[in-house]
Amino acid sequence: SSCCCAGEHPMSSQVWFTLLVAAVGVERLAEMVVAKRNAAWSFARGGIETGRGHWPWMVLLHIGLLIACLVEVWVADRPFIPVLGWTMLALVIASQALRWWCIRTLGPQWNARVIVVPGSRRVTTGPYRWFSHPNYVAVVVEGFALPLVHTAWVTALVFTVLNAAVLTARLRAESEALRLLADA
């Protein structure tokens, strides 16, 4: 019906959640634009890429996260539970802020792939003062928080487990690549 009862909203929480997931998808596309520009910058300066084997799996996993969020919420008719949803939304927003703080701090050295310019200085400012890999803190938090905004707990669980496997390979590749950098 087109009439709204007391407490109901004209647009369903699933629609709002779909818009949130779409916004995260657009954010990912913006990251890829920055990553492509930064990869060109790195390669022009002798950049070396490592960890190519896990990259397709990482891409697939992150696309799968967005799709699975929507499928679980719409097909399984997951409810929006306000205390959980709003808390998880705050974590999603915080993870995005941390991610872009990392991107801004690393400047042209940031990339979605593992590309380093040998001899470049290792960044130890911004969030890198406290964590070696703060961007992965953002990835982990967003990976469970985004689905839980709308109680998509299966997606949150599956993504978290698969992401742990991919991040293990990623961190191994990145730690080796970072040895090519000069200490700050």
C-alpha cells in the first residue's frame, strides 16, 4: 500500500541498505581510480609488484561481499535491528574514514595491489604511527560491519573467514615487499 502506518517509513530498510551497499561499491570504484593512477606513478619509478596470485581472489571476495549482503538481506528477509544496525553503520563509516586516511597518508605509494618503489621511504605517519597495516583494520571491520547493518550474519561470517585467508597471503606478500623500502 502507499499509505504509511505509524513508525513505518515510505522506503523499506532493505532499499536504504541497498543504497548503502551501492555507495560502498562506488567508493570501491573510486579506490580503483586512485590505485590505477598510483600504480602508473609507481611503475614509472621502477615499482615492483608482488602478490599477484592472491589479487584475483581479493577482488572476487570484495565483489562477493557486496552481492552477498544484498542477496542475504533480500532473499532471507533479514530484519533491520536498530541497535545493531546503527552501531554497525557507525563502524562502516569509521572504517571508510580510516581507509581514506591511509590513502591520503600514503599518497602515491598507496595501492590496492602490492606495488613498491625500491628505496622509497617507509611511511610512519598518520595511522601508520600505530599500526603497520591500518588499511586492513578498516577492511576487517567493514567486512563484518557492512552486512551486520542489516543483520546479514551469514555474509559477515563467511566474508570474515575467507578474508582471513586472503589477508594472510596478502600480509605475507606485503611484508616481503616492504623490505624494499628504506626506513623512515
